[in-house]
Amino acid sequence: MAHWIRLITLTDLGIKQLRTKQITILVHMQKVIEKHNGRLLTAFATLGDFDVLSLVECESQDVMDAITEDLDSQGLYTSETV
């Protein structure tokens, strides 16, 4: 399986939601990734241009694209995958 780094920037809505529903958001993120047969290996809060860095394991670029599309559609953040 391949490993993907996701660089995440929270939107204003994402910041508000994260303050009150942090665990709920992380559990939902993990479930979406697992729905696509991937695994959230770790996530880190960061300082600078991005708010969160996460490491995801999944089968292919197509699967990672599907995961990213599902997660970004919530409007809580934007992300780049490398």
C-alpha cells in the first residue's frame, strides 16, 4: 500500500467545528478513509501555512482522490495531497 501526506488548511467553519467537535470530526475522517479501504496512520497539528498534516495509507492515487473528494466536500477544510 502507498502512503500519502495530506496538508490541510481549516476553513472558518472548520475552525469553529473543531473547537467543539474535535473527536467527532476525527472519527468521521477515519471512517471515510476506512470506507475506501484506507487507514489514517497519524495526524499532527502544525504551525504555518497548513493547520494539520495527516498520513494516510491506501491502494492507489485513484483511491486517495476519492478519499480527498469525500473529505473536502464537508467544507471544513481544503487540502493538498503529496
